[in-house]
Amino acid sequence: MESLFKRLSWISATTILLILTSIFVVLFLYAKPAIAEYGLKFLVDSRWGVEVSQPTKPQVSPSTKSSATKATPTTTPKDDNIAVNDEDIAVSDEDIAVNDEDIATDENVAVNDEDIAVSDEDIASQVPSSADEAITADDDIDIDETSKHTKVIYGGLVPIVGTILTTILAMFFAVPIAMGIAIFLSEIAPQSIAKPVGIAIELLAAIPSIIYGMWGLFYFGPLVASVFGGSSVSLLVASLVLAIMIIPFMASLTRDSMNTTPNVLKESAYAMGATKFEVIKDVVFPYAKKGIIGSMILALGRALGETMAVAFVIGGVFTFPKSLTDPTVSIPVVLANSFAESNGISLNVLFYLALILFIISFAVISFAKFYFLRDKK
Amino acid sequence: MRLLINKLVLILSTLAALLGIGFLFWILITLSIKGISAINLHIFTADLVDNGLRNLLFGQFVLALIAVVIGVPIGMIAGIYLQEYSYNSKYAQFIRNLSDVMMSAPSIVIGTFVYAIVVNPIGHVSGWAGAIALAIMMIPIVVRTTDDMLGLVPTELREAGVAIGAPKYKVIFNIIIKAAKVGIMTGILLAFARIIGETAPLLFTSGNSEFWTTDLNNEFPSLTVAIYNLATMPNEELVNIAWAGAFLLTMFVLIINLLGRFITKEKTK
């Protein structure tokens, strides 16, 4: 019984490790097709859901050989067969595609091949086009390729930039106010005021984030729009709502770490004739520095992954914000809005985004934990 | 000059505090005005399909409750391991940090994860998936509270238990857990308050249903997801229902938090 329980408790503790690793693994597995398709270029590509003409087939596979094969058919249309063979080598891992194209030089068989190859999902998209190409192979390849070969490109740059921008702006607004509240609560206000206000702040940190989002949509957004112009859903509104959401969290953590400063230190500074500001600046801040920075980073991590408060007010438009009052989009919002109606590669793209978000927030939070909050335990 | 700067900083920080607190109360007040005006008896007796909230309130509560049933045992036993069995080994420290990291993981990522492991294999959204997502959110919070609360139990109690020859699991369950009971209960209550307001993990795991249902194998009504959907609708009446739901949810969360605070205070008195 004793050893059984010991084993059980060990297993429970390991479950946490298991869940975290499986989040990584599962997200990676689901994102894999998208990673294979777009690679790391995804991180710097600003197009989302754009259909682009696709010059050559091998571009579907992640190999860089496409540039080499791209040139061949355009220069000499008579060398079409050689060009096709080149492409065969480039995509040699896709067996059916190879067979298809080999036979596709014979025009009559091309249609049959198309039927066979449809069963293979991965290359289903390119087979009809390759058959078309084969049929019109002796005519003009260039026109055919540019008109028929399209694929949808997904790039994650806009949501990634949106996420980082909203977070940084939110921190920019939240840090001074949260610091103010913390200083007010721990140093300025008398005990009779500091206590109820402190409790109120902590309670506000517990309010579900969807409430902040709804309030932002109906009250705060229009107000900001009437003051700064622009629409009521914008980058500015999103970061302000986010800031208001993380202020209570940051303020109460900061206050807690400022309260750990021993009174003896403060009193000796006061005895030297220091003003309150000097005490805060030279005694309290240096003493509580690690805790304060740690609380900021924890709030940052929270802001990074926040979905609901932002989803209402950011607009969900896949464009770079040219000014503060333009709508844009962030990773969690993309996930929340497009997950339900996605399938196939676009779903994989969303998992790719989720993986990126998870890695970013994981890194930020671990950094905070291991460098700033370590000796708090 | 020093005194002037001092005055300036103090005034600025007081102003900042007032500004922040003002914003926060503005939220609460608009929420109360909008919410109370939209609340009537009809909301509690009708389902969403008839412009009520009954099935949503029930659904959200059931999802959170199942999450508690799944999450609390795992979290508590893991917390017991960290505090009682690990003897502060490297591994325990590692798990402890990992659990803290997991506590702040983006909730929407947990939603996508549960979608991948539960919803996708089954083929449709289900109440169970939503409950699992909430349980995953809850486990690290429970681990943290159990760990902290057990740490507060004095070593003498443990030694006394061992001295009368009790096996360790009996010491843990009959002595240590009893001593830390109030703290752990409060922690669970607060964790419950936190997950009941979660939207993001439920969006694509439990879906949303307009009807009264108790079938967890199909899409399941949940208040937060419904608020998200209703609030963006052009229909004024539906938006008002969303406000009512938001108000009820906030009140519920705040009351649980106050309750937790009250219990801790009573205990420490």
C-alpha cells in the first residue's frame, strides 16, 4: 500500500511533464505538413491565404531545386521532356507523381493517370495540372503554368508581428500604471486605504478576460476611436484593453515583492533624511528588483497568450498596421477565429502558429522563472 | 528640489493608481448596469434557443465541475509527491518549475492541444474534450497550492505520526492533509473560479449548443463561448443576453474569490 501510493504520486507528478511534452509533440506533429510546406520562411512571410500562381511543381516540395528546374521549361519549350524529367528527380519521393509525369508525355494516357493519382491526397492538387500540362505540352507551357498552377500561401508574419506589437504596447501602458499602483499601495497609502484597495485590485485580477474584451468592444473602443480617430477595433484599443487586463495582476505581484523590503532598511534611509521618493528609488527598488522584473515578465507572458480580451477589439484583419489605429491580428485571435472552419493545410498552418506561440511564451516564462524568481521559493 | 521631485513622484503615482482603479471600476459599473438591466426570470428558465441562459449556466458549471473531478486528484497527488516523497530532489524541483510554466501557458494553445488529441480522433466536438481542456488548465494550479500548503505544515506533526508507527500514506492522509485542509480547499475554490471563466480552451473543444443537454459526448453548451458568440451579433436582444451572462459570470467568480479570502482569514484568526 505504501509503495503503491508512492508510485502513484510519482506518476501524478510525471503527468505534468508528460502533458507538457505531449503538447510540444502533438502540436509539432499536426504542424508538420505546414512546416514541410512553408518551412521557416513562414516566419517572415506576410501573405495569408493568398492564392499565388506557381511556376513549377517542385515548389510544392520544400526542396530548393525548384529554381533550377523552373528555368528549363521556359527557355526551350521543345525540351519539355527533359524538363519534366528534371522535375521527376526533384520530387522523386512522390512516387505516383513520378509515374504520372513519365507517362503523361503520352497524351492519351494522361487522363487515366489523373484518375489513379487522385487517390493520393498529397499530390492530388498537382495531378490535374500536370495532366493539363501534358496535354498542351507541345503548345505553350508558360501560359498554362501561370494560369493553372495556383496554391494558397500562408505566412505567419502578420499575426506574429501583431502579437509582439500588442504585447509591447500593452506593457508600455501597463508598467507605469502598475508601478504607480504598487508604490501607492505599499508606500503611500495608509493601511486603512491600502487594504481594501489591495483586495479590490486582487479581485479584479480574477475577472475573466472575456469581460474585459466585451467592455472594450462596447465602451472603450468607441471612446478611443472618438479621441484618436480610426475605427473602434484597432491595435491601440487592443493593447490598451490588454494593458488594463494585466495591470491588476502586475500591480499585486509588484506590491507583494515591494512589501518584502525589511522595514529596518527603509527606516534607516528615512533617518538619513531621505525623501519618500529616494527611499523608493534607492532602497525599495534595488531590494525588490528581481521580484518586480519577474512579475513584469509573468504579466508579459500572460499578455502574449491572451485570446479573449484581444479577440473582440483587434479586428482580425491580415494586414500590417500602418498606424496605431489600424486593425491587425494576433496569433491567439487567428486561432480563435479560423480554427473551426479550417481543414487540411490551413489547419496545419494554425497548429504551426500555435506551436510558435507556445514556444515564445514557454521561453518567456521559463526565462522569468529561472533568472528572476528563482530565489523566491 | 529634492522635495519637489518627491512631491511630483508621489502625486504621479497616486494619479496612476487612481487612473488604474478608475478604469477597473468603470468596467465593473458598466457591467453591473448592463447586466442587471438584462436580468429577468426568463433568463433562468429558458434555454439559449428561447433567449435564455439556463442551459449555458448549467453547461459551464458541469464542465468546470468535471474538470475539478479530473484535475484535483491528479494535481493533489502530484503536490503530495513534490512535498512529501521527493525530498526536494532535482527531479521534483524540475517538475515544480515546469508546473509553474504550465500554469502560465496560453490557454488557447491548450485548446488546440486538446483538439488535436481528443476532438480530431473522435471527429466532432464534445463536452468531455472541453472538460479535459479545463482540467489541464487546472492541474498546475492545484499542484502549486497543495505544494505550498503542505509546506506550511510543521515537521513535528509528521514526526509525531511516524513516531506512533503509522505508515507514511496514513500520516499524509490522516494528519498532514487534515492540517492543511482549509488551505487546500481554498486553493481548489480559487482554481475553480479561474477555470469557470475560461473561454479559449473551450472554443474548439466543447463547441456550443443552444439546447438543454446533459450528453457530454456531443457539443455542449458553455456560457463563456456563448458570450463570445452573442456579443458580436448585430441583434440588440442577444447582446443584452450576453451582458447578463457576463454579469452573472463575474459575480460568481468574485463571490467565490471573496469566499476563499474569507475562509483563509477565519482560519488564520
